[in-house]
Amino acid sequence: MSMGISRRVTVLAGMGGFLDGYDLIVISGAISLVSLSFSISSPSIKGLLIGTAFLGGFLGAIFLGKAVDVYGRRLMFLYDLVLFIGGILVSSFAISLPMLFAGRFLVGLAIGADLSVSWTLVSEYAPKERRGFLLSAQFILWGIGAIVSYLVLDAFLFTGNNAWRYAFLIAIIPAVAVLILRRKIPESPRWLASHGNLSLARKIIKNTGANISDESLMIINTTKKEYSTMSMFKGKYLRLSSGVFISTFLAFFIAAPLNLFTPEVLELVGFTSVLHIALLGSALVWVFNIAGFTVGGILIDKSGRKIVGIIAFSLAAFILLMLFLVKFSPDLFFVLWIGIEFLAALGASVTWVWAAELFPTVFRGFAMGFNSSANRISGFFSSYIIAVIIAISLGLLYLISFLVSAFIVFIIAFWINVESKNKTLEDISEESAMDIMPVKGDEAKEVRQ
């Protein structure tokens, strides 16, 4: 029974990830068709069009993430999908380039909000023994959405230059279905406890069988006044939030060429120049993305977050250095390319899980939004910068990505330097709080005795 509610929340939150993966990736596969429809020839304009949803995601995550803490998880869990559907309609029926940019921005705004609330809600319902995997499942469904986007776009190619419109529009079907199903998910008991509503929190736990102890509710309720949003920028929380933010920001620079520019890269290395084959090759890359997050979710619950992150990004750095130093055949290049995708996903499972579990309930939504905003603003800049770098030299891309990977290893090992495996959210928050409020932290411990 306890896994029942956590699984339902995970799947319905993950469907937001599915829509995110579908919509953000379909534009990269369709960019050549969109360019024909609106006579776009500039690589920078193409990059900005891909990146606009990321800019919207940055603003949605950072501002609406705060609303998740103030007004509750459930409210945003429902209504961000309404905004998503509106953005899809504007994008699909765009008659001008500014209208298309506006639609893409609205979609990004909704996705940024959904990232904040979905990861927060999953972390608060998930049992500690499986929290890493259940959180990683958000990206597993994200990868499935990305694969489906390529396959749907490929299926609509027979319609000509307007295939991208149909591929955009069809996303409304799963969005409406998820919106209906999410109405059955109750508010987070942990959020209710942080706002003093212990009776309703206990009632929801009783009705759903959620694996949340009364001890945890009491700790949250007792310590709620000790924290504010600004606590995230003090003491150990400052180190954790900055480390997670920077590593998430940089990790997307590694992922962006794989996730957004695979068709162009495969053509440049001589693997294929046929759009149909490039789309299928991109879908295969996403299969390894899913595999990376699946393996990552399992390993971080068994072996720990820190060691998995260090190994994954170290191996990715090694492969990128080899690509910079050695010219490989197109077929071998593709093998190494999907290997980097697997390792990048494996490593990202660590930083994203940390963002959802290292901070207390009172500002967890904002912290998750803060992390999501790092991903989105990185996506915005990376989609533009990488489009320009690829036009200059793939070798330069490999070298920069190698340096970025190496720096992420340093951040995980020496900057963040924590282990949260198999700990309750309250235990993790209590350990981190000691740096900024030692007296109250001791008082919180007394509640448990």
C-alpha cells in the first residue's frame, strides 16, 4: 500500500517529464522543417528557437517554484499542464516566427513549473530506500518522451514541411489525460505539516498508506519556523545549493549536443545525411539516456550518490578527451557518442536527486526550482552557444565538454561532498542545518526522542 501512492505520484509526475522530453526534443528534430516554413537560415536564430523553451523553463522554475512552497504542491501539479496545453496550441498554429517564439516560451514556462513540483512531490512521497530510483524515473520517462518525439515526427514526414505542426499538436492528447489523472493525487503530507495542518496530513497518510512517519511530521512542524527561503544561501546550504546549481548548469552543456544536435553532428562526422536515419539515430541515443538513468537510479540507492557521480563524469571526460585527440570512423564515433549519453545520464541522476532531497520541506520547492532553473538557463545558452561551436569545430566542442566534465567531478567530490543514501528527508535536512542553527538543530533532535 505504501508503494501504491508513491508509484502513482512517480508515474503521474513522470508523465510531466514525458511531455517535457517530447516537446523540448521534437523541436531539435524538426528544426530543419521549421526553418523551411519560416525561411530561417541563421544558425543563431535556430539555436535561439530551440532555446526559447529553456528560457521559459528558467523563469517558470525559479518563480513558480516558490509558489510550490507557498500555495502547495497539488495546485501547481494540476495547473501547470493548462499552461502547457496553451503553449502547444500557440506553437502548432503559429503563422509567424514571433508567434512561434511566444508559444515555445509558454511551453517552457509550464515545464519549468512542472519540474519544480514533480520532483518535490515524488521526493516527499517516496520511501527512503527507493527514493533515488523513483526520482530518476522522472528522467526515464523524459527519455521515453524524447524517443517518441523522434518517432512521431518521422511518422509525419510524409505530410511535408508542416510535419512539425502535427508533431507539436499531438502532445495535447497525453497532456489532457495526465491533467485528469493528477486530480486524484492528494496534497503532500510533508507540505501540510510544514504549514501546521497535522490533522489533514495524518488523514492523507492513513487513506493512502504513504510511507511517512508521524515522527517526520512532528519534526517538520516543529522546525518550520527555523527556515526561510534565504536559508538556502547560508552555511552548508549555500555550499550545497551552489554546488548542485553549478553542476546541473554544466551537466547540460555536456548533454545538449547529444540531446539537441545529434542529427547535425551525425551528418558532420559522415554517419548519415538522411533526415530519416538521423532521427532514428537520435532515438537510439535516447535509449541509452533511459538506460543511464535506470542504472543510475538503481546504483545510487545501492552504492551511494557520490561515488556514482564521480565515476560517471570521469568516464565521460575520458571519452570526450579521446574524441578530441583521435579521429574515429563514423560507426565507432556513434558508439562512443551513445556511450557519453549513457554516462551523462548516469551522472545527472545524482545531481538531480540531490536537488530534491538535500533541502528542508519549507523551501524544497524553491530549491528544486532553483536547480531546474540552472538546467533551463543552461539549455537556453547551450542551445545557442553549441550551435555556433558546432558550426566552427567539433573538436572545440569535445575539448570544452571534457573540461566541463572534469570540473563536475571536482564539484561532486570536494564541493558538495555529502552522502544521502538511505536517509529520511528530515535526517538529511537536520544534518545540513547544523551549520546555520546548531541550537535549534539540537532541539529538533529532542522531538525524535
